Amino acid sequence: MQRKKILEKLSSEPYYSGDTNQSLLLHSTGHHPNNSEIDIPIVYADYYYMEALLRLKKLETSK
């Protein structure tokens, strides 16, 4: 499943913050066309990451 691979990659050392800062993800993009918030930790990106993890868990437990 491609989605699971993406989430596994985001959860790996190069992307996952751990104790580095308060955000979960180290590399996020806020508004690429405006060249704004590029490759930085963004709290609302963490929200979508957590939402994806919860949806994956729900899909896997319903099988």
C-alpha cells in the first residue's frame, strides 16, 4: 500500500522530529507557490500527519 509507505517514510529518522523540537515533522511546506514556509516544521502539517496515521490504523483494524 503506497500510503503506508509514505507514512513509514515520514516516521523515519530524516523526517520525524523526535526530541528535536515541538513539531512532529521536521520538513513541511506551507505555501509552495508563494515560496512561504518551505522545509520547516509546521504544526498544522503535524495535524494532517496524525490524521493520516489514525485513518491507516482504522483501515488496518477493520480488516
